[in-house]
Amino acid sequence: MAVACEGCRNGSGLDLSFSMAFQPIVNITDGTIFAQEALVRGLAGESADSILSGVTEMNRYAFDQQCRVKAIELAAALSSPGRQEKLSINFMPNAVYEPRACIRLTLETAERVGFAPERIIFEFTESERINTEHVLNILFTYRSIGFKTAIDDFGAGHAGLNLLARFQPDIVKLDMDLIRGIDTDPARRVVVKHTLAMLGEFGITPVCEGIETEGELRALQDLGVELFQGYLLAKPGFEVFPEPVFMAA
């Protein structure tokens, strides 16, 4: 275990070169940027798939570590004085051996570039098949260190309500397929309305992602949602923090 964690930490075995794009999560109510999500890209802005297709069981540990480093380094370079939006980093639960050991490089990087750890959100996708006990260990550890936590693609995955009953993250991002066309689909509105009510009782902040139409945005605003992410507001920007189009409240 110690040898594996050291290799993970040092990025050994990684022969992939990549960079990051960023996409903002926008607070429509007050016109601010809540967070920038880091999204892996090729060195010339190629798609995430072009990089992820090269991730294997042998190099995913080093890849996960180096994604964190690249995201934090770029975010620190792009953050002008006074900017306080958060940085959302996707992580692979299966690429974490032991949470406190594997978080060291992240903390060292944040300290080196002067990026406050409390501005970092770690999110994982609920659509990936996971070992629930392992994920819970990671999430509780990250929370104890001071990071924010988020579940991505909620409503489309394997863990679902069972995981939420045992751990309440700071943020839940509703899966885009759940909210697609919600302005014209009464059944989706019912599902999302009650999901939002449940998250509210838990004290969890909802984010609706994949917003592509003004109708979707307005319907979700009517349900009380404030945080949105999607092409309607801003497409991912390669190695830049894109400025969103703020819709009128």
C-alpha cells in the first residue's frame, strides 16, 4: 500500500499530457460566479474523451493526482486578486487508496500556489459504479480537512438515495437528463420539485447542470433553484475562466 500510494503521489506511470478547461456555476439570483469546474482537455483543447480513453487501471491513480495539480495551478494563475469563486475538481473514487495519504499532493500544491483549500470542491459522479463504504470514507475525510464535497449526475447513478441517507454533501448536481425539457414536462417537474425539497431538508445546495434553454432555466428558477451550469450561460473555456451571460433574475 505504501509503495502504491507513493507512486500515485509522485505521478509515476503517467504518460498522458493534458490541460484543463473551466465552466462556471452561476448564481442567477445575485449575478455572481459560485464556482469554476475544471474539465480535462488535451493540450490543444481536444475533448475529454481523447484523454480519458488513455486512462487505465495502471495509470488512473497518477492521472487523478495530476488532474488535481493541473486544476489548482491553472485556477491560481487565472484568479485575480479578490476573486473568491470556488474550484470544483472531479475525482475518481477508485483512484484513491487512502484519503489522507492521497490528499497530500493536493494540499502541497494549494499551499505552493497560494490557493485556499476552503475554495476547493471535490465532486464525484454518481453514475460511476462505486464501493459505497470507500466513497464514504473519502467524503468524510475530505470534509474533516475542510474541503467542500459534491455529488455529480445525481439521479442517474448507482448509489443514489442510499448514499445520501448516510452522507449529506455540501452540493448535489442534478443530472442533466433529469432536467432536460423540464419546462414542458410535468412529470420531470414533479420529480425535481420533490428532489429539491428533500435536498432543502438536508441543507444541501442544489446545482442544475446542462441548462441549454431559457425555458429550462425559468422553470427551475420557479422551483427555487439559484445555481446553474450549462451552455445557455457559458461554454467551457480552454485554460480561461469564461465570463457567463447573466440572465435577468
